Amino acid sequence: MFCSTLYSIFIVIILILLNPSNAQLNSTFYSNTCPNVSSIVRNVIQQALQNDSRIAASLIRLHFHDCFVNGCDASILLDQAGNITLSEKNAVPNNNSARGFNVVDNIKTSIENSCPATVSCADILALASEASVSLSGGPSWSVLLGRRDGLIANQSGANTSIPAPTESLGNITAKFAAVGLNTSDLVALSGAHTFGRAQCRFFNQRLFNFSNTGNPDPTLNSQYLSTLQQNCPQNGSGNTINNLDPSSPNNFDNNYFKNLLNNQGLLQTDQELFSTNGAATISIVNIFANNQTAFFEAFVQSMINMGNINPLTGNQGEIRSDCKKVNGS
């Protein structure tokens, strides 16, 4: 019995050593060193929302685009300076579209004033995502913490790993699978498009010359198509913004999925979740469209899953004093 117990303890220790992130990421990581970190993050975002209704969606997008490249290490926040010769900020999926960096800097400053050299920028992105969702009417959850910040950026990885709005469902599914996320995670996390905006350049190809046919995307609701064509004329500015969810653009709810049922998905990758024949995503979209609680529960789990993508822990990386640059650079 004694030997058996020792053996079991030994196995547990080995598993922890093999997967240190599981051992170190936990919701109470800062309970002694920075107990007010969640409220600090939430307060800064509340202030930002007073002047910018888009900021909640922008912050969660930063977390998403960060985790898909090198794991959740805050590499997306690094400026192109010093040893960072190719910033992820300048990658195609982020250039002139990723936003909210100033709010992250404000959060970092507030935290440093209370708990210097303690909270990582990677954890700030995770906390900011939860606060952004809950402040917008969505679910809240206990964020797993303990990530450390990366020392490098990966612009080429950002160009290839982050799902693009014009890709096929098959390609998007493969990119999710590459970071350990499944089909349920894909649909649930796509539900973050229930708030926020998108520039015309990310979906204009659907409005006039879809797949070089000379016609609009046939899956688009005709009335919705007409509205989009007025907002995004064929020769107009690609930077004009449109609501991802026209019915409740600033609220986190399940209207995004109801829109897909009505062929009102703004991005090609949105509508393909429901309009791709035989896709496993269709039944999940139907569930979430008819049951907001089911969506919220799945979204929380998928956010936790995404936040667990290859985090740096223990002595890996560092705790940046400035999210925009590596310490000492």
C-alpha cells in the first residue's frame, strides 16, 4: 500500500513536470502578490468604454490574435524597435486593424502602480478579455493566470497562423486544430463577433465579385447585401467600418448565431459556419442560436482552452515592465 501510494505521487509529479503550465496556471495566482488585479483591469476598461464602445471587442481580439502566434505570450503587444525587427502589429491580420494597445498600456500602468513587476502583459490580455465580455452583458469566469511574457515577436507566424476572414471553413478548422482547439471551440469563439466592427476591406469581395464570379456571395441575405453595398461601395474606402452584429453591435449575446440562420453573417468565415453543406458546425450554430446559456457556457470553456495555448510559465520569458518592449531593450 505504501509503495503504491509513493508510486502514485511520483506519477503526479512527473506529469506536472512534463506539463508545467497545467501546474502553474490558476485563478488565484496573484491572490497574495496583486489581489486587486482583476478590479484594476475592469476599472480601466469601464473608463475606456465611456469614450469607445468598440474597445471591448478590440481587446478580446488582441488576446485571440496573440494566442494563435507563439501561444499566449503577449508578443502581439511588442513594438517594432530594438531587437524586434518585424513586429506582429505590422502583420497583415493586425496592420491598421488591431487596436486597443493604448488601453492595455493604461492597464499596465495602473497595475504597476499597485503591484510593480508582478503581473504579465499576457495575463493582462486574458483578464481584459473576461472583463470586456462581462461588461458587455456576457458571461464572467475565473481567468487562469500565471503566464509570462515572450521575448520575441513572430510576424511571419501572425501572417500564416491567424485565421483570415476570406478563408474556407476547412482552412479555419485546420488552423484551430493546429493550436489544439476543436470544432466546438471554433464556433464558440467565433461568437465573439457578436460585438465589434469590421472594415469593408475584410468582406468587400463578397459584395460584388465573390470568387471572381462577377456576382455577390449567394449566401448573403438580399436585403442585408443591399445595406452592405451602400455602406461599402465597390470603389469606396476599405477602412469604412460596419457592425459585425447589426442588431446589437455593443452587446455580448447570441444574436450573432441568429444572424447566421438568416444569412446575415458579415464575414465569409462567419456565414460558412452555417452555410457549408454537411459541416459539423451547423448543428452547433443552431444550438447557440436557440440557447444563449449554452453559448455562454461553451464560450467560457473555449476562452479557457484558448488561454492555455502554450503559455510561458515558471522561469520562462519575463514580466515586462512595459508591454510594448522587452525589458532592457
